[in-house]
Amino acid sequence: MSWVRNLLYPFFGGLVSIIVLLFIGSCAVIKPPSGGPKDITPPLLVYAEPPSGTLQYKGEQIRLEFSEYIDESSIEKGIRVFPNVEGEILINTRGTNLTVDFPDNLEEDQTYVINLSRNIKDEHGMEMAEAIFLAYSTGDKIDNGAISGVVWSEGPMSVHLWRIIQQDSLENIFQTRPNYFTDVSIKGEYNFQFLSAGNYLLLALDRSAAGFALNTRRMQYGLFWQKIIALDQDQSITDVNVITKKEQPQLRLKRGEWNANNWGRIVFSRSLNDLQDNYSVILGYDDGTTESPVSFHDPINPNSLILIRSDKSPISNKIRIKIENIFINDIVFLDSASVSVAVPQDDKNYIELTEPKKAVTITPTTNKDTVYLELKFSEPIPQWGLEYELYKNDTISVSEKIVHINPMWVNIIPRNNWEPRINYTLKIYASDTLKNVGKTLQDSVITVNIKTTDYQGYGGLYIPIAGQIDSLLSAVLHSIENPEQKNLSFVNSQERLEFNQIREGRYTLTLFSDRNNDKTYTTGTAKPLTPAEWFYVMPDTIEIRTNWDIEMPSLNIQELY
């Protein structure tokens, strides 16, 4: 059979060579297998060698292994070392492995902390679920102090931590690099570990700015309710919780526009919902004359005011709009500003119904005049410029009550209230009054379809308060189904928090000390440095049911602080 072996040898030899080459080629590049379901599992740290907590660390290479292949481009922003190290730290990745090489000049008796941030991603783009701290000491001891808590915010956040040496030097602290910083987890949690004893200052801010100076105009941020956190040796302080909020921009006039011979608008940099009434607006024309227009909130854009000329005679091609004494909440104000606007030669715009754009569902209440159908239009309309006809089940005429909020906003409700589980139809026509001023609707008839549900159900919530009562103690119920719905209560003379006539649904409850007496929670300010107000978020959801009053167990405020 030797001849068979000799005959097949070239074939098998070539085949073996091809297999070897393919094997070598496949080993040359480490990559994850392709195909399969979408990866939604965050990468995990499997182990570290040497392990976290190593003493007498001499700078040997630290090897980390993850549960998945790591995206190398995410490592640069994904690994942080505290305190800062003189010299270059070499970091290399290969597949699921990552190595860290410290320089040779590490300080004696120093704990070095490696923070693996949530910026670390696997090759499918999934980031880590939470940040991880690893500690290595060049001495014979590792500090084990810890500060942890929860951050309530919109969007991903990070937390900065400064170790304070002199408390009289905090004026510009948020413009300096923090001693430590970490990311907030998917669940809103953070945890600083391996801290030495001392005084600390904490700030939560946008995760995109982790490690950078605070910009109060662009970033949402929040402070703890204690300015300084005093940490004893190896102490663990929990519930250092923060609520964040983005500061409102400075009030300024952004632009103006004139939409027809008799009306226009001016737009500001922030909401005017709390605008005081003592402001003034003056229109100046090319011939030197001036006029004080009628002004009111724009029903569509909370940042703008609508202006209406009382004189309907033709005007020049330009108007100079000047405003004075714009105050919001006695704090934010604009002393004076002006803008020039061009006047269009012709007004060919039709009047449109801007809200609602589609069919409306209304939940009626047993109390009359409580739930209106809100109609908002594209431009000012004379008070009797439109006619309204309300029908039940398409054919039965219903007498309606009409409330003119302003020339662009009208509220309507049946005089005998909405009936439950009924289909209504509202028809809107242009009246002779509107046609006489040369305006009309885009459609000859605007139709709004309305469907009502069962009557709104209400319940109550009562919470006894024990311990040393804070006279400024407040509580707010936040509706889960409708975030804009909030119910506020203050502790009363019977030492109770009482919520009456609360709509049926699921709620979260937040207690807070209204230190500045503004009836809302204050998250603190960076400059001047002012701590946040104390707060406590109930861990469980509260369900309010119709015709059901809930009496909660007594809450001891001292136990919550």
C-alpha cells in the first residue's frame, strides 16, 4: 500500500498546509463571532489580577478580564486613575482582556484607585451598567471610606467629589478638577469607595461633562442638602441623594416678528409663565409716533408675548418694539430691550386651529366647569369672530359655555357638563364679524371630535408626621401617568400631610423642607454656593383609588434625615 501512500501524500500534504494556514490566519485576529440575536447585555468585569485591595503594590501590570470583547475606542475615556499619576499610564486591550501598566515613580503609602466608568463598551456598543472602583496600595493599608447615594435626573449623570482642606476656599470649587468622579448607574445609583477620612463636597452633573468644570447655563446639576460631608476613618455614608435641575437661562429678548397690519410677537429666551403684569411695551413708528399695544401670553409658545395694535390704520414698513421692566418671580428681570421688525405688505394667512390637531378624549368630573376643551388658534381673532356649535352623538344640539382666555385661546364646555361615555362633535365657523375684517378660516368648517370616558375618580392620602416637626415640611405627589400633574401639601396643625380630591392613579411621593418658602423643591446653586433643600423619596409607588382614603403609617422625620 506504499504506492497509495506515496500517491496521496502530495494531496494530503497540500491539504494539511492549507488547514495550517487557515488556522494561523484565524488566530491572527481576535474577533467575536458574528450573527445571532442583538447583544443587550452590558459587559462585566470577570476578575482582576492582582485583585483589588492588594497591599504593598509595586507597580506590576494589572490584568483585567471582561465577559465580552471590549471596544478599544471606548477605553480612552473609560478608565480613570485617582489621584493623578506623574508619568504615562499604559493601557492595552486585546479581545476580552485589558492591561494597565503604571509608571515606576508611584508614591509610598498611597492608595491608587482605578475607576472603570460606564463609558467602557463592548463591541456591540453596550456600555457597562455601573462604574467599578479598584484599589491598590503601595503601603500596608487601604482606606475604606465610602459615600453613596441616588441621583434623580433626566438623562445620564456623573458625580464629582472634592476633598476639602479649607472651607473658606469654596467660591470657585466647581471650576476646578474634582479629586474623584464617577458615573451614575442605569438605576440612578453611585458609589465612591476607598476614601480617606476628611471633609468632602459633592456635585451631580451631566455625564458628558464628567471631570470637567461646571457650566451652569448648559448643564443640569444638583447639590446635596449638606454643604460639607464629614467622613470618618473607614466610615460608609449612604443616602447622599441628589435631585438635579437645569438652571433657567438668563432672560433676554431673542427676536421679534410682525405677522400682519395689526399684530406680531416678541420671543424671549425662557418661559414667561410667571411674568408679572407691571411690564410695558411701546411700538414706535417711522413718523415718530408711538403706541401701547394690547399684549398677552402666546398660548402655543410660553416664551413669547403676542402684541395687538389698537389702531387699525395702515402703518409704516418697520416697527420698533421696546419693552421695559420684565419681571419673573421678583428675581429674573429684563430692564429694557428693543427690536426692529418689518411689516408685511399683505396678510394672506388663513386662521388655523393649532390645538387640538386630532380627536380629543376628555375625562369628565362630577364638578361642573372643571374640564374644558381648549382651542388655540394661529393668530388673534375678534371676540365674536367665530361661531361654535356643539353636538352630542352627531345630531343632538348641546348648549355650550364659551370662555375667551385671550384672542387666540378659547375654552368650551357644555353648560350641563360633559356626560360620560358620549361622542361629541364641535363645529367652528367664521362669523360675519371675522369676515368684515377680511379674514377667514382655512376650511369653511373646522370639526373637532370629542370622546368622553367615565367620570374621573378621586381618593385621599393622609400621612401622620412624628418626631421634631419642621414647620416648612412639604410633600408633593407626582403622577406617574401624567408627569405634569402634581399635588402639594404642607404639614398642618394636626401634624399631618393631607391630600384631598386626588385623581385616581399611581403616584410617587417626595417630602422636602421648603427652606426658601417658594412651594417647590430647590436643588441648590453653584454660585453663591447654596446646598439643596432636604428631601426624601418614598421607595414605593402609591396607588390612589376612587372613593378610597389611604391612611399611611406615621413617618418619623428624624429617622429619615
